[in-house]
Amino acid sequence: MINGNLKATYAADEQVLNNAYKRAFVYGMALLCAALPFVANDYIILVAAQMGIILIAVVGVNVVIGYTGLLSLGHAAFIAIGAYSIPILHTLFASLGVPEGIMPFLAIPLAVAISALVGIVVGLPSLRVKGLYLAVATLSANFIVIFLIELDAMAPYTGGFNGINTPEANLLGWQLDTQREMFALIAALAFVTILGVQNLFRTRVGRAFIAIRERDYSAEVLGISLLRYKLLSFAISAACCGLAGALFAYFYARILPEQFELVLSLQLVAALIVGGMGRTMGPVFGVIIVVMVPELLKYSFGIIAGGSADVAALRAPVQEIVFGALIIIFLMFEPLGITQIVDRGFRSLNRWPFARG
Amino acid sequence: MTLNRRSFLARSAAASAVLAAPTLLKAQPAEYVFGASLPLTGPFATAGQLVAPAFAMAQRLINEEGGIGGVPIRFVTEDSGYIPQNALANYQRALATEGDALVAYFGDSTGFMKLVAPELKGDQARLMGSTSFASELANPEVNPYQYLAGPSYEDQFDILLQNIANQGGSTVAFIFSNTEFGRDPIEHGKKRAEELGLKVVLEESTKPQGADIPTHVTKLAQSGAEYCLLQGYVTGVWPQLIGGARQFGLPTKFMGTFWGMEKIIADRVTEQAGPFLDGYQGVMPYRYFYDRADAPRYETFAALSKEMFVGTPLENYMPTWTIQTMCAIEIAVRALRDTAEKGLELTADNTAESLNAISDWDMGGYFGGPVSVEGGKIGTGRVYTYGAENGLFTPSSDWFNV
């Protein structure tokens, strides 16, 4: 039975992309992302950018749920914090006379830091409660953040119920005023986030998270501070979501509180479960299914059945049913997510024709 | 071949035609496209499913009447699930797939209209109507391409408050859902009430689907308001709030705005929960579909409905939601036709200019008389009263222009 890939040197063993499939996939995706702004139409760019933003957030959710084993249903709150930080910080910077060209370089890290701080606060209940109880505690964080954003007293900063127009990112004079340009930034940061988090789990911190996931009491016995590492996990996770939120704010010309409600939190968790928890590629596959497949279904059903309203009225619920059925089928046949299915595929490809599966 | 004056002119004409052909072809595509997002699934699927057939009727009607300058129009509709980003993706997809043929778009929510508004720039802009009456959208300086197919919620509150003042009322209560939809006209309403000498004795915000309604009924009773204006609900609070107030013996008169004025919903509530809606009033920008005297457009719809929607709820009655959509479509089509008649390209700028120039237009029965688009909206409406016995909303005021 083959259970690994031969590595002849320590350097080979330490590589992040430690086999040909991973290298091919990552370089292929990088090439695709680089080429996309030049060849794709606006709609494809829109969907790709949406996927990039959600991907960064799901990578964050993966840190806390997939690697640390802490169930959270409130991560949309961190995206909201990141998103709303951008217009607020830009207004603040403008009043301080900060040049526009460097605002994103300050605003994005600050938005990420603010989200991380809020993440630590939201993570506090994880020291006392676990599982479904923690899910409910984090869920309430989502409601509280939306409530605060909509609060009349906050309306001068957040726009309250009406939402707020967001600034365009200006990177040292390069005004990212089209979705195509924003996609370039989103894609670059998505790669950085995935690789960063992948590397995190090759460090002491990441291994501490995994130890907590496996059995937190045992981890504590081994000398891992639960207080420190659980809160750190929430902070890193919230930071990723904060980054996604900041990009969300730059990408859309306006943000509304209703965009960050429970549905978004559930979408993040659903993407993670479908893709595969605790795996680097889990969020990637999950986002492809949760964001891209509904659009593909809409597109293909539209081609087959036409775009007239009476047909759309019939096919819209059918699309929802097909999408729901797809997720159920994926989970039934592979509860560990699409990553496992892809792994199995690659394994059998590797061993063909000598063995399957 | 000799070149004389006649052959020279003939050849010049032929050459001009060949050279100009691409321009002509560009100016007149084989068909124009009118895109739309509707909530065909999700929380407002009922409304979306009722509105969807209107597009088939509109397509047939407009094309039978000559399309846009002789070019037929095709409607492309997508589901949004009532999620603003989904509707935005639908709009972007329509732009990408239809290109310049896409000349107008119909949005399904205030959220989408606000989200898309800053994106409507350059070649990404199209004339855009929607289901929304949000006051913020009726601002051509900020949102030059968006319009309301009726009065804003602030205007609707003006009409209700004016009607209360005309009837000699003195105290009003505002009960509204704690949403952007619910809060829209409240501040403006308070100012207007003060101007009219009405006292606002209660401002109460609730959840959109009222959970703690008995508390609100008690507060309403304590306030002693003669009139209670409801805003930001579709059906959510009628049985609990109005039914509860009637059980409490409150004489308060309840009033609503457009989305709280649909006969199908009022009939359903009456059938299931009793006749407490009798006497409920509200503002409606349009005439109800059963009020077809001197309304040739409604007669045309009625004839088409009988033919196209046999066996569906739309066969004999067109809901106010569907009327609003038809009205929004007709306003856009009028702007497109006016632009085409002027020989201009159907760009967002040209069509928006034509839209804002619409004045004294007899739409054939939608409104009380000829209407004009001013400030990105049509500021007219009247107060109707529901009768539980006959299941009809009947007029209880003249038409107000605001």
C-alpha cells in the first residue's frame, strides 16, 4: 500500500507544495487568476472576485472550526467589522490629511487588527463552553454586531439601516476603480492568506490548535495554554474574515448591514463542511461549490430553458432544489468533504493501473 | 463605364449606404433586452411569483405595439432570492451577455437598488426601475438612472397625514418595523405632522414579523392615538396588531402604505382571522384593477390576462404588486421610445433624460389622471378603505399630488 511520497531530502520534506499535483494545481490556479482579468467578461470577474472574498473568510473559519475544533456561527460579524472599518478609517485618515494613495496600506491592516481584537472578545466564551453552546454564543455575536451597526447612534459612521458608500482603493496612485482591478488585489491576497494559513499549521502555534481540537484537556496537560491558543485561534480567524470584509468594502461601492447577517455566517460554515474541514484545500473546493455552482446552475438552466419570467418562475425553485440535492449527495458520499474525493481521485491516478482508491 | 452626374450620385448613395450600414446596424440591434431580478425564491417568493407573469404580458403588449422604435424587446428574468448581491450578479451577467442590447433593468429590492446605484457609471449604467419606493432613491442628482414608479414612502406618509388633517384628526401614532423599509418615512412624517398641526403621540418600532405585539397594543392604547400609521410590513402585523387592538376595544384607525394594501392578502387575513380589517385604510398610488372605468390600459390587461393566465390567480385580478411592475416597465418603455424617436442611442444618459422629461402623460388608468416624472418619481396617490364584507379597497379621498 502506498501511503506517502518519497522525499529524498529534508528540503523536499519541508516544501509546502510537496508533490507534483499540488504544484500543478497551485501554479495552474495562479496562472488562471493572472490571466482572468485580461480574458474574462465583467460577470465572470464579479463571480471570481466574490469567490475570492468568501474564500479568504472561509480560510479564517477553517482555522477556528477545522483546525481548533471550536464551532462558530458568527463569523459574518468579523467580515462586517472589517468592511465597516474601511469607510470609517478612510474618513478618519482624510481628516488627518493622510494621502489617498497610502490609505489602503493603513486601512487594511487596521481593519484586520480591529477584527482580530473583536475576535478575541467573541472567543472568550470558548474558554467555558464548547460545541453547540459555543455556536449559540458566537451566533449572538453576529446579532450584536449587526445591531450596533444599525444603531441610530452609530448611523453617522456606519450609515445605519441605509448602509454606507465605500471608498475605492488607491494603491500609491493606482486607483482600483474597476472590479477587474479589484479582482487582481483580491486574488493576490487570497493566495497569500491560503499560503499563510497553510504555513501556520507547520508551526508550534498551528500544532497547538490541532492538539486542542483533538482533546483540549490533553493539550493543556501537554503544556498548551488553552486561554492563549483558543483566543489566538479566534483572533487569526477573525483577522482573515476582517481582511475579507475590507476587500468586500473596496469591491462593492456600497455596503448594507443585511449583507452580513446570519445567512452569510451559515454560508461560510456550509462552504467549509462541503469542502472539507481542517484541510488547506477544503475552503477552496467549498467556495467553488457554494458560490460558483449556484451561478453555473442559473446560467445553464437559463440557456436550456430561456430567460423569460414565466420559465424563470418555474426554474428558480428547481435550481434551489438541485443545489440542495448536490450538497446532500456530496455529504452522503463523502462526509469529509470534497477534499477527500479529490484526494481519492489523485491517489487512484497515482497508482493506476496497479490499484484503485 | 462612363461617369455622369446620375451614375455618380447613384454610386455615392450606394457607397454611403455600405459605409453607414454598420452604424445603422449598431443603432438598431435585432432586439432590445429588458433585464429583471425577481425574488422567485426566498422570503418574498409569493410576491415574486405573482409579479413574474407580468413580464410575459409586457413583452407581448410592447412588441404588439411596435417595440422600441420598431425593434422588438425581450425580457430576461432571473431569481435573486431577495439577496442584494445575487441581484447585482444577475445585473452584471445581463450586462455581460446582452451588452448594448440591454437597455433597461428592473430591480427587486431597495437593498439591490442602493447596492447597484454607485456602480451605474459609464457603460455599466442602464435605466433602472424597481419594486422599491424608498425615498433615498428618488434623487436624480445622486441616482440619475433610477426612478420610482410612484410616490416615495415619505410622499405616501404626506398623503396619509394630509388626509388625517383634512378629516379633522389631531393625534397619530407611528408603528414601524425596525428595518430600513420601516424607518424610511418616520423622521419626515414627524416634521410633516407638526406642520399640519397633528400630534405624534407614539413612535414604536417593532420586529418585521411582530413577536411582542401585545406590548405594542398596550402602548397604543395608552397613547390614545386616533390614527395609527403602519410602515415596513407586508402582512406581518395585521392579525396580531390590528386584531389585538380590536379585541382590546381600541377605536384607533389603522393606515398603511403601498406594501400593506394588497387585496389578496387582506382577503386571506379576513378569511383566516376574521373581519377585523374592515375600515383599514391606506395609501395606494394606483387604481385597483377592478376599478376599470375609463381605464383603457387596464381593459387591455384584463383581456390579455383572460387569455394568458387562465386558471391562475391573475386571470381575473391583477395584484397591486404586479400593477406596480407593469407601471415601472411602461415608464421605462416610454422613456426608451421617446429617446428612439429623437434618433438618439438608447444609452442610460439619453433614456434618463427622456424619463425626466415625461410630463402630463395619460397612462390609461394607472393613476387618477395624467402624470409627470418629477424628482425621479411620480408623486401621486389616494387613500382607500378596505371593506371586509365585499373584500374591496374603495377610494375614501381624492387624488393627492405631492
